[in-house]
Amino acid sequence: MRGVWTAQQVRETEAGLLVRTPEGALMRRAAFGVAVHARRMLADTGRVAGSRVVLLVGAGNNGGDALWAGYELRTRGVGVTAVLLDPDRAHPAGLVALRRAGGRFVDADAGLVAELGADP
């Protein structure tokens, strides 16, 4: 089913799920879905492992979704660079996971163009 939901409807639905699932499970599930879609897009270019992606990572849980998706991609051989739009407010567990998987990080305000053009 396809539809349109308001931000309030999404928050209410998430709240109900969050109380019934382990901490972080909903975020990890969403991130896994994003990573699966990204892998399909990369496969259309002819390869997944060895490809490179750039994540634009905001603050809080939405940024956490991106970081965990990056983690999933990184564990499958994709080079991942996370551009942290607000490094002080980035999702801590997502940062740790992607860092441990070998992801790269750059502050959006510090040398972004040079960093993105560098070899992994």
C-alpha cells in the first residue's frame, strides 16, 4: 500500500514500535533497507564491492539511519565517506559502528571537496 502520512502520524507509529522493540532495532532495520536499495543501485553500475558512496549525515536519529546504512554497505566492500553536517550532534552508536567497519569521516566545514576526491 502506498500513501502519504503526516510527520505526526509517523511519530505516533514509531512511538508504538519503539516501546515493543529493543533499543536501536527500528533504526537498524530502516538502515538495512536503505543499504539494500543502495546495493541494488550500485549493482546496476556493474559492481558493489569496490564502489564508493558518500553519506550526507545530519544530526540525531535520521543521521543515525545514514551511518548505520553506511555500516551495512561498508561490510559489503563499499567505500563509505560520511560527511558530518553537525559532528557534535551525530548519532554516537552509528559513528562507532561505521568507524569500526572502516568508514571515513569528514566535517562538512573542513576540506570537503579535497576529501571527497581523495582515494580511499
